[in-house]
Amino acid sequence: MGRKKSIDLFANPEDKIDVDIPATRVFLENLASDKKINVNIGGGGSSKSHSIIQLLLYKLLTEDRKKILVVRKTMPSMRTSVILPFHEIMDEFKVTNRIREDKVGMNLFYNNSFIHFNGLDDPEKIKSSNWNYMWFEEATEIALQDFMTVKLYLRAKPTDGKMNQIYLSFNPIDEFHWIKEKLIEAEGFKNDVKVIHSTYKDNPFLPEDSVKQYKELINQDINFYRVYALGEWGRLENLIYRNWTTEDMMPRGKDYTTLYGLDFGFNDPSVLVKCMVKDQEIHVEELIYQRGLTNAQLMEQMDRVILREDRLRPIYCDNAEPQRIKEMRLAGFNVREAQKNVYDGITLLKRFNIYVQKGSLNTIKEFQSYSWKTDKNARVLDEPIEFMDHSMAAIRYPIYSHFRGMGVYKIRWI
């Protein structure tokens, strides 16, 4: 269960303050662990990432001369999924004004310790230093070879006798993943690994509507329920899209139809994607994928990420939000209400070859898990599971709204 934990912050006695933080069991188990590798496996909403951020900030503030590395597969995904929550928890700790931030170098400093954020798409900064602590967020995105290489640099000499440690966090979507076979169950790591399992039930601070969402997964697909509600190893089945792959960058040229898709959210993420279409190809780039955005904040981000030459391109969005659409039109965005026939939209998208940018990690994760519902007799239904489907909606809106009724082979630049 969660509770307010009173902790002493700051290694510097002159800075010392007492802070009450909303700590879950996940935070307390990671804090107490005496194992080198701590595998945080569990369902959605279980506080895995939040608790590890609390822990790393606690170590930054209370331990001396510590080098802390935070890793995700790419840097673009790091900014919203990791760095933004770090700032929120710094506010929670009431320490924002005591920590120095280097935005260019992607560092947080306090006294003689620092946290460095790095994507595996830029490994040189990792290799240039040794580390006391490492956190691999969304570890199932990361290849075994990359993990083993980075792990070699967990060799900074501690000045206080504390053990150097690694933390991993992820949803267990694939029972054959290397984390399970090569780390948790491997004889060579047996004495070094602690598995910290958690579910939404371990997070009493989770909003009630989120709790309801996880509970209702059992009525949509039992395997989805096992993975995302119970945090058990599974293998996602009945996948909707198999006609997709990743690519390094978006294509160039005027012979593509350029469209944008927008799925509104607040507790769920707001998602903006760019789609470039030619003949039977759709190229997709995730531009925004972030929770907690007001309409004004969302428009501010849209203004930054939509290219100047695309300002007149249509942005198809959820037609259930007329007030938000009105505000966006008044702000000069070419927003249009999307046609929302989900099944027909999926059917149309399945006729294309879809290419997703490698840095669009949230969208890739949705493609990897977007599945059909099953009934109690395990019969597959013609309805998608309504969970982790925000990019899927944002892509479907422009493609179905703009091209429905047209032969795929007849699509040309407009």
C-alpha cells in the first residue's frame, strides 16, 4: 500500500529538510534492495517509473559523488516520458530551485552528484564515463547487446560504500523476451537479480477512472488483462496490424499527400501524428504523445512541431470535442472533424504498407499490441481492445476521413 513517507533530503547539512512523499511499496522495495539488478516488472499504472524517479532523485540529493544514468532507446522518447516526470517529482519534493539543470547536456546536478539522460541512439556519452546507478526505462525496447554493453560502465567507485545498482522497468508483453530468458531466469545472474512485481493495485494514488480501465480489460481480452492489469508475462495475440515496419526518416518530395491526425486526451495522452501518403504507402511520425496537456498547451506544442509549409494541411481530430476544435480553428489551425467508423478505418489501413519512424516509440508500442477483442469463449470479435490505442486513432482519423471510398491505387498528391 501507499503512504506518506517522511524522508530527510540533501547530503549538504545546510540544505537539509524533511519532506513527506507519496510512496508506494514499489519505491520502498527498490530503496531497500541489496541486489545489483532490480527488475521492475508489472502492469500499467503500478507506479514503476514514478517510484524509480523518486528513488533516483532521493539518491541524487542524499548521496555524495554519485553518477546516475537514465536510458531509453531514443532521446526524443526521453523528453516527455522521463524528463518531464522528473520535473514533476522535483516539484513534489519541493527541490526544483536547489537542483541545477543543464538542458543542452541533458543533466541534473546537485552538489557533487548528477543525473544524465541518454538515448541509445547516442551511445558515446555513455561510454565516456562510469556510473553508480543506471535506469533502463521501457527496457523491453532495448536489445540484449545494448544492455550488456551499457552495463559494463556500472563501475564508478562509490565513496560511501553503497552498492552500484541497475533498475529496469517495463510491461511484460512477451514471454520469450531476453529479460526473462537471459536475465531473470539465467543461472549467471541468479544471485544478482531482484524481481519487483507490481500492478495497479499497488498504487493507491491512481485515479479511479484509470483503475476502472484496468479492471475492464478482463472483459476485452484475457491476455491483455494478464499483461497490463496483472503484470504477468504474456504474448499478445490477435494483432490487428501486421502490415507495418519501421524506417529511419520520413520521405521527401511533393508527390506525397501530407495529413495530420490528432487524438485528444488529458488523463490519457494527447497524440499528434504526421502521415505522408503515396499510392499504397503511409509514412507515420509521432510528433506529440503526452498526458496532462490543456488545450492551450497542446496548441503551443502543435505550433512548434508542425512545419511552416504544412500549416494549411488538414488536421483530422476527434469529432466528440467540438469546443476544442473551435478553439483550434480560432487559433488558425486547419482542424477538421474526423469520420470515426473504427472497423472500416482499420480495414482501409490494412490495405497500405505502413512505415513508422524509429523514434516514434509510443506509436510503435501501440502497433505491437493493438489487438482484436475476444469473448468469454475466446472467439475473436470485430472490435479492437480499447486500451493503448491513441496513436492508432490519430493515424486512422486522417486516412479514413480523407481517403474513404477511394481506390488505394488511385491515391495521388492533393
